[in-house]
Amino acid sequence: MSSKDVEKFKHTCPACRAEYPCEKLVYQCDCGSKVIVKVNLNDIEVSRKEMLSRREKDLPSIERYFEFLPLLNRKNLVHLGEGNTPLVHAKNLGRRLAMPHLYLKNEINNPTGSFKDRPINVGLNRALEFGAETVASASSGNAANSLAAGSAKANIRCVAFVPADAPRSKIAQLLLYGAEVIPVGRTEGYLGDPTVEMLTKCYQELGFHPIPSFGHLNPYQMEGAKTIGYEIAEDMVPNHMLIPLGGGGLYLGNYNAFSEYKELDIVDELPVMHAVQGAGCAPLVKAFRKNKPIETWEEPRTIAAGLADPFTWDGERVLTALKENGGLAIGVEDGPIVEAQKLLARYEGIFAEPTGSASLAGLFKLVDEGVISKDETVVVEVTGHGFKDLVQVEGLFEMPGPIRPDMKDVRKRLRI
Ligand SMILES: *Cc1c(COP(=O)(O)O)cnc(C)c1O
């Protein structure tokens, strides 16, 4: 290992200030707190031009952004083609909303159908650097699916703790990838996230590599969420971005990516980045409004199930980032989320799940409130595929009944 590698990134504990060298695998600080990883930018010498030329080569994210990720071994990287998603100029939807500069970062194009493929791929490769044989996830379904698909490719065991009420299609997807799926129910009066508790115990008692999408038990994969931000920053610096928020990893990925690119002079400024939660599970929004510490949300209830983390694991860092870039934290109701889902499909041909549509519902709200004006440039992150919960979509429509094989019936049906 060269001395450059040793310096590549640092682990630090924000609680006790302990530091660990990068060649060590650190999931948690010895003091029990979470650790934070920071990549050393001093050794990175890339220009915007260089990054764009890598894009031409169509490299997978993990190779394209290798210097920026907490990985040491460029060889034997496992990937399924994560990232490299399109930033779509949403002309039809923009016309409908009278917003000519509306862009959608279409993350449903990722291999398992959600942006979670980006962070989890980094967490998985870090675990593989240390010879992982069993990895485990706690997830409403998407992060677990990212891990299950990657584990299939890496040929290792994957255990997935999911909420007992997770959509059946997400569970089926997991089973198909060969994951061992364990749905966990809530016992009465239980506060918190039972899947995370089981994941923590499996790490402590069984030595499984914990790879959730948040930083509480693993600092590495959150760095993988930065790749979405680098891609957008290489395309443009919009006035506003709308980012759905559950644990906070996606938000921080975007924020840190733009901050790093600014430090490297690849961009001149940061967009204003807004965080969007479901109104029925909005612990971060509550803390943001009241300017108080984040508390556990007691009864999560939102159609955006992928955002229903009762506790915003990385929320404190998000609150700091929001203050720095002037973004707001807002909650959106189920109605506007479904409306956004319908508009994405009807006007742009993008089939997103409610979790992946919440950000657009957030845009409606901020335009209504006059925070965003219609002529500004806006990027909305559409993060998860609609195929992940077909039962939800079926519930939106009355299924059309059959006709006789007769043109009369066709004309009647089409009102021609
Ligand atoms: C997890 C998830 C989010 C939220 O990301 P966090 O990193 O948990 O804040 C948004 N959209 C989809 C589709 C997700 O699966």
C-alpha cells in the first residue's frame, strides 16, 4: 500500500474525537458512537473536463469517482452499473406547471430501481475488501434490494431485516436475488426501528457486516450517495434541488458532493437544497421548525414508506447543511405525493413509487409558498421505481372491463 493510500480518507468520531487510519475497517467507534468518514481532497487532482471525459467512457460510478470514495482497492470492484442516470429536461411537465427549467434526476434507472444502489455498492465493496462472507441490511426494502443484488453478484450471504408491512413486491424482489428475508413486527408500545435493532444485534453478536443506508452503523456507504451529486454538478448548478429524506444519507450525499466540487473549483456555488419528508413521518421537519434536537416520531404514517424512518439517523448533519445552504425541510401529504406520481408518469413517462415522487410534491408546495419561483432552474430527484409496489398503483384506478371483439365496442369505448 503506498503512503498516498494511507492518507486517502480519515475516520473520526464526532463524540470522542478518536481517529482511525483508513486501512482499518471501522463500523463504529470504540466508544460506541458512530464514526464519520472524510476523503482527503488534497490528493485529488481532477478538473471538470477530466470528469466529463470519464463520463464519455461510460465507467460505472464506483470507478469514475474512485478517488472520492472510501475504498482502497481498485481491483475486483463488484458492480452492476450503478449510477450514470439521466438528468432529464422535463419539458412536458414543465409546460404543465409553467416551469420551463424543470429537470428530473431519474434514479429509477439504477440496476435494482432505486438510488440506494449507489451508497450500498460502496458499503458492499468496502466489506469485500475485508473478506466479508455475510452482509446484513435493515431497510424498508430498497436498500436491502441493492444489497441483495450486489451480494448475488459478489457471491456472498445476504440477510435482510424488513418491516413486517413492507410491500410484497419488494420482498419478492429480495427473495429472487437470494437474500434471506426476515420481516420484523413491532410489539406494542415499541418506539424506534425494530429492523435496525436486529441489524445492530447481528453485528454485535454474530459479526455480520452491517450495510444499512444510513451512517449509524456504517460510515462508508453514505459516501457512495455523493455520486448523484457529482453527476448533477457536472451538468449544472440549479437554483434549487428537491431531495426526499428518510435517514438523511441521500441529502448529505448531494450536499457533500457539491461542497467537495466547490472546494476543488469544479463548481462556483451550491444550489439551495430542500429536504422533503412525508408529513406523517417528519421528525427532521419538526426539529428544523422548532430549532430543537431530533426526536423519534411515534406513529409513522405516510404513503412514502421509504421515507418513514421514525428517527432521522443522520439528521443532525442535515440540519447543519440546511442552515448553510439556505434550504428548507418540508413535509408533504399523501394526496400531493400520489398526484406527483401520476404527473411523472402521464407527462414524462417515468413510473416512480410514492417515495420517489415525494420530492415533486415538495416542489408543488414550495412554488405555492413562493419560495421557488417558476422561472428558476430546479432539479427534482426521482429516486425509486413504481414496479416496487404495484399493489399501490392498482389501487389508484378502476380496471377497465372487457369489450366484445367488435369495432362498434371499440368506437364506443374511445368515444369516436
Ligand atoms: C431511502 C430512500 C430515500 C431517502 O433516502 P435517505 O438516504 O434514507 O434519506 C428516498 N427515496 C427512495 C426511493 C429511497 O429508497
